[in-house]
Amino acid sequence: MKVTYNWLKDFVDIKIAPDDLAERLTMAGLEVVELEKRGSDFVFEIEVTSNRPDWLSVIGIAREVAAITKSKLINRKPGAQFKIKKAKEEKLEIRIENKKDCPLYTAKIIRGVKVGPSPEWLKSRLELVGCRSVNNIVDITNYVLFETGEPLHAFDLDRLSGYSISVRRAKAGESILTIDGEKRMLSPEILVIADERRPVAIAGIMGGKDTEVGEGTSNILLEAAVFDPVLVRRARQGLGLQSESAYRFERSVDPSVVGLASLEAAELIGKLTPGNVVLAKSAGSPRVTKKTINFDCGQAQRILGAAISPARIKAILLALGFRVNSGGKTKFSVKVPSHRRDVALAVDLIEEVARIYGYERIPPSLPSVKPQAVARSILDAVTLIKNILIGLGLNEAITYSMVERDLNSGLGPEERARAVEIRNPLSREQEVLRTGLLPSLVGCAGFNLNQKQDYVNLFEVACKFYATDKGPKEELCLGILLCGRKSLVLDQGMVKDEAGFLHLKGIAENLFSRLGIKEPAYSAEKEIIRVRVSGVEAGFMLKLSQALRERFDIKNRDVFVAEISLEKILPFLNLKRQFVAPPKYPVISRDISLLLQESLRIDEVFKAMRTAGGELLKDLKVADFYKGKQVPEGWRGLTISCIYRSDERTLTEAEVYPVHARVSAVLSEKFGAKIR
Amino acid sequence: MDINSVKAQISADLSSVNSAAQLEEFKLKHLSRKGTLSQLTAVIPTLPAEARAQFGQEVNALKNSVASLVAEKEINLTAAAGRDKAEQDYDIGMPGIAQELGRLHPITQTIDEISSIFTRMGFCIVEGPEIETEFNNFTGLNIPLEHPSRDAFDTFYLKDYEKLLLRSHTSPVQVRAMKSRKPPLAIVVPGRVYRPDAVDASHLFMFHQIEGFMVDRKITFADLKGLLELFAKAVFGSDIKMRFRPHFFPFTEPSAEVDISCIICKGTGCSVCGRKGWLEILGCGMIHPNVFRHVGIDPEKFSGFAFGMGIERIAMLKYGINDIRLFFENDLRFLKQF
């Protein structure tokens, strides 16, 4: 909302400079986002909150200026010397189909107007507030709109058919060419003003081109009315048509202003053109219920935490146009004026008092917080998980929850659930909620590889979404992506470490171990490695197929991803620890070099060795691993370190010998390994 | 041969030994079979009998002392050589070798920083779902369904689910928490929120908010001011100025927007603050009685405040980031700066 300094001065005696005024208005809740000097005037651009339609007028802001500067409002009464020169032959009937849609409709017939350019003062005021000058009649309706907040409309009377105006819902199939030159299809959800033949205006939003006031117009019908805010809002949204008029009606206008606005416009028309009002009619009578609110200064102090004197409170409310009747020293009964539809409760009045008194004058204090013992939450676990992962060198990503529809498939087990769709997506790229975290992470990898990163290691903790019989479900997940190679320059020169499945597994193992989640199992099924925790399907790992990689524009790089459902694993989280004393007795280590068939899993082999080794076999480690020329096709070479130790005594070679023999025997007997 | 001049010679020679090679030379000259000490020993038989014993003892003492000096020298030389060797083995100018530490996303770091300020004051953290009901997102928060006040909360709705939507703010968690817990309440709520906003350098359809609220018998607007002042100073520095501007939010009354003096220009006006000298950082107010009624808390007995802010905005101000989209590109060159 734009308003000028001089225009305000028509209604209030302002004793402070424009920039002071801007500051005071801002601190009273009328945020001045811009103050601009234009010629001899100043234009204030004020951000008006949606609860204050009364501030969408010069008079409304003047009222506020009077209250904050403790100045008097200049009350102008239009129509003092105004007379209707009624002619007997004039006829007009106003029909309102539904009083709820239109509680009040007034019309004035003005004959003999001369349409032409507006005088300079009128043009310049409108231009200062951002309104283009059209002609004197249209300009006057706009001028009164900005000044009073009541939208008006002038029809060319001679272009209306018949002698009646009806305010009704549009019929299916009806249409109207609006002043902006667009043909609008109408429907029964839309309220229109119609003559005997057709709709001539979309009520409260915009008039029709056919009945527009133009050069040839000499007789007009001046409309001032009240329309239902919700109806105007829906029609405005449905038609995609915004106007100064609709903006005010959907925030609701003050019915008590309608008559005054109409009079003022008629008076101005009489002043600027030779026109005469020959008929004034109205239909409907808005029920203006005057609210009364009991105000307790004690309650104000309880809410604000500041003691404002009852006298000051009363003065503020009076200045804002409230009527205050004392019911006691600190209790008032407050009558709400019709322009303050936003005020319904005592707290609304408390805000009014605080606003004008000044928020800055309320001294800050500190609340006493009663400590609450709160159980560990999922958030604590998530924080722990994130910290484990950054310790492992991964970088946290945050990606959008919405993705393109076809990105949802192909990046996980095929039994993926149905996606939840957005009814009103912004674009195709965000039309569904993602059913997994991986597409977005792969997108990030593509982006980073394009920026010539050699190594991309990312994770994200966020929800995935899917449809179930019971409705949409969100599930907290962890996504991990590894791609490319790390190069390390060590003593022996450069070492390249190419990301692979075992890197993903290493991350998972560290994570589960720190979280106290026991015995996660990893099983390869087709292209996917499934991760289970205590038998529960908890996630999967996979290598992106070439087709998928191409979709994300990733060339010549293997991409490894994992998704683990935190919702599934957190029930197994166990952060309790039982201390175990570090071993007292030394270990005896024995290495076994062997050839093992590639089809056998090392962890299975270890399991059998442990069983054979019993109590004394404390640990097994892969000490070396090789494939290549020296090893026959389908086999691999391994060195396994067996660590023996007793918790009760220092072991002797003699004791270890038979145990180690059994452990070695398992390798050849059970797995057909060739011991070397 | 004079034992004293030999002694002097040996001591002078030894002190000038600085390398293993020189030590070998020294040994050759003095300790070898034809070295000076052997020559001294060879002198013994030529001496008068009464002088032999004493001379012999002196030569022996000299031999012993030279032997221990040589041993000492050897140790010193080896240590010195060791040092040299180590210095040649690495170049301290090379990059160090370590597992590179990963980084938490700057959004996470900002959320952690803000929530920890409040948790240290006794608040607890609560989260809520991202898919919400229309009631929790709007009606329960005193936002009428068909009113212009909803325009500020443009919302993504779900297809196939009439009354479900992606929450457009974290405030629905207020409704949930106040329904499920009893006052006194001191809670902060971080999380993702969604709004169908056209994308530009400062708007996105998904971003993060953190919400805080307190409900008890004697909570005042003055308390809200004091608490937020502590908060803003903890995040932006103790020298900032702060102001509370009246504003409108359907779920609070009285409501305010909070500005801090621009952290770039210190209030003199710059491009970041739009030459105003102030930066808006959050919205707040006293919880509206209608919100209390919806969750079954008696507004006559209890009062409370609530505040909410955009995490991206705070992080952008804190780190001087000029485009909100950078947060979601996840460029490693960006992420590794934090």
C-alpha cells in the first residue's frame, strides 16, 4: 500500500518529518519498506498485514498516524452541500439474489457528466500511489478507493440494458469480456453484477469492457457495495485475476464507509464535471454487530510483563477509535468500531495497546524454565549417526524431498512402494515425494564429478515417503554414496584407493558397531546386497548400472550407494556398554597361507575356524590377499592370521600347536583350501 | 716420545672429528697397530726398569680414556647421522597423511548451534512429521481456511489424500506437542518445511525452520523479548542491536517481527540489509488463545510465547552465503568450507 505525506495531511496534522514518521509507523506495525521523495511530496510504501484491511486506505493510515503522534484526526464529512436533483422519470431496481453474497449494494445515477482528462492534482496523486490515470470518472472512483478503502465502480448507464441491476451468481456458460481485454468464462461459484441481459461486472473484482466509462459516456451508474470476502477470494483465485478492488473485498471492507465513499465520489464528480446525481438507490442492509470486549489492565500486565497505566491504555484505545467505558479503575468495557473487524478478543486489544505504547518500551525479562528430564530421542541417535559418518570422512548432503516421477524407480529393490504424489507441484522435477534417498544423492555425485572431483563421498539422513493402505508413510533413512578414488601419497609413493562395495560395508560395520547393533548380515542377491539386522530387512547396497549412470550423466565411474532405514535399525540401538578388562596375557600369532576357491565367503570360513579354534582362538584377520598369475583361475591366495590367547595364563607353543592344527584342518577338510 | 704431547695431539684430533670417516682416520692414526698409542707402548721396553711401571700405567690410562672418548664420539656421531637421515626421509612441506574429516552440512551445523543455545537454557527438542493434516497446519493454529492470511502459507497438497499436505511451517508441532504434553513446556522444533514458492536466490520450495515455544502460568511478552535477546546475541555477537516490530501472525497475539542491526554494515545501511540497517531474522508472539483452546489448554490459566525462523536465512547471514540454492547443490567445494 502506497500513501503520500501530503495526502495523509488532508486527514491529520502531522508535526514530524517524513523519515521520522516512517520510523514511527514501522515500529507501530505498519512497516515502511520504502520512503521516496517525489517532487514536493513523499511516498511511503507500507507493508500492510492481512488482518488490517482498514490500513488499505489513506484515512485508515491517518487514523494510525494520529494515534502514534498524539495528534487529532481531521474529520471530513462529504456530501454537506450535496443535493440530489431527483427526476421523476428515473427508474432503477436493484435485486440481490442472496444477501450473504452481497449484504449491501448502492447505486447512484449521475447524468450529464463530461468524460475527459483529470486535473493535474488528481492525476499526480494517483500516479504517486502507483495508479495509472484513465479519465476523470474512473480516476475519481480510484481516488476514493485509495482514500476510503471502499472500492467503487462506474458503469456507462446508456450501455446497460433495462432498468434493473441484479447481483447474482453467474450461470454456467456465461462469460464476460473484462476491462483488461480478456474474455473470462464464468461459473455459479462467481458472483456477478448483471443488467437484464448479461453480466456487466465480476462482483468486487473487475468491470466489463462493454459498459466501461469512456469518451462518449455522458450518464453513469456509480456502484458502491459490500461483497462476501470468501466469494471474492475464490473467484479471484479461480480466474487468476487480481485487482485493487478484489484485494480489499477479500480482506473485507467496512460497510459503514460505503455510503460516505459513494457520496464523496458523487461530490467530486459534481465538482470536476457538470454531472448531477438524479437518483440514489440501495438494497440490503449489512448487519453491523458492534462488539464489546471486557478489558482488564491486570490481564494486559500478565501477558505483556509491563505495567502500563490504565489512563495511558484508555488514551491509546480512544485514539485508535475504540469507545471506552470505565467499568472500574482497571477494567473497561471497550466498543469495537466497524473498521476493526480484526479485533475480537481482549488479547487483540492488548496488542493494540502494546503496539502504540511501543514494544521497545517493554523491558526484557527472563522466564524461569522448569527443567524437564527428557528421554533420548531419535534426534540424539541421528546426531550420533551423523557424527560417526563424518568421522569416517563422509560429507553430509541435504537434498530435496521431491523428485521427478521416473527417478523413483530403478534405484533399489524392485518391490519399492507406490510414490505419494503432489497435487499442485511447481514443476515436473518435483512432482512426487521420493521413495528413497538415492536418486538425489546420485544427482549430487553427477554434479560433483562434473566439477572434476575425483572422489565423492556423501550421506544424507532424511525421510523417504510411500503410500500404504493406511495412508502416506514417512520413514527416516540414511543414504550413502561413494564414487571415484582417493589418492594418498605415502612413504612408498602414491596409493590409489578405489571406492567399492567393501568401502560401503566398512562404513556400515563401523556404524553398527558404534551403535551397538549386533551381527548385521550382508547377503548378495542378484545385483543387490541386502543388509539385515537381527533378521530384519534394514537396507541394501548396490552398484549403479551403466544405464542408470547415464541417466545422471556419470561417465567412466562406478557409483556405489547404500540405503539403510533408520526406522528399522534404531529399535536395535544399544548404547549401554559393559567394561571388559584389557587382556593380561600375551598372544601367540600363527599365519596360514592358503588358496581358497573364489565362490566361498571368507566370513563363512572364519565362522568354521572359530568353532574349531574354540576358547583360545581370539581373533582372525586377513593378513594378505592376492589374485593373479601365481593363483589358478577361480581361486584366490590368502594369508590368515590366527590370534591365540588365554584369559587365565600365558599360553605355551605346545598348547597352541594342537588347536592351530585343528583350525588349519578345517580349511582343507571343510572348504577344500590348499594350504601352502 | 712424550706422552703429554701425544695426549694433547689425541685430544686435539678427536675434537676435530665430525664424521664417521674422520673417526676412522683418527683410529688409524692413533689406535691402529702402527698408531701413536702402539708406538708409545713400543717405547716401554726401551725405558729404564724403574720408569717402566709408571709409564706403562700412564699409557694404559691414556688408552682407556681414549677408548671411552671414542665410544662416546661414536654414539654422538650415530645420533647425529640418525637425525640427518630422518630429515632426509620426509619433506614437512608435503601434505600430511590422515583420514580426511567429513563435514556436517551447514544447515545441520546451524540447527545444532541454535538448538543447543535453547537446550542449554532448559528447552527440549521435539520433531514432527513432514506430512501433516490441514488441521494441524492451519485450523489448529487459528489460520482460517479461506482468508488472505493463508496466502503467506502457500502449501503443497498431496494427491489422493484430501486433507493432507506437506507442512508449510514447523508450527504444527506446537499443536501436536501441546496436545500430548502438559505445561510447563519449553520446546524447540527444527525441521524441513515446504512451500510452492518460485525459485530464486532467496526462495526455494523446500527449506528449514526452527520453532520454539514456552507455555507456563506466568509467561510474558517481556520474557519473550529477554529470551530472544539472549539467543540473538549468542548467534550474532553481543554487540548487535535488536528491535521488536509489531506484526501479524494468526497464531500469536500480540505478534512481532524481530530485526537485528545489520551484521555487515553495523546498521549504517548496505546492500545486504537493503540500506535499512536492519535485518529481519524471526517472527514471534504470545500464543493465541484460540490455539490454546484447540489443544485443550486453558488460556485463562496459562500463557506462552512462540517464535520461528528460517534456518537458511540465519545461515546465509552468518556465513555470508548469497544464494539459497547453494545449500542443496551439495557441491563438495561448498560443503567442505564448513
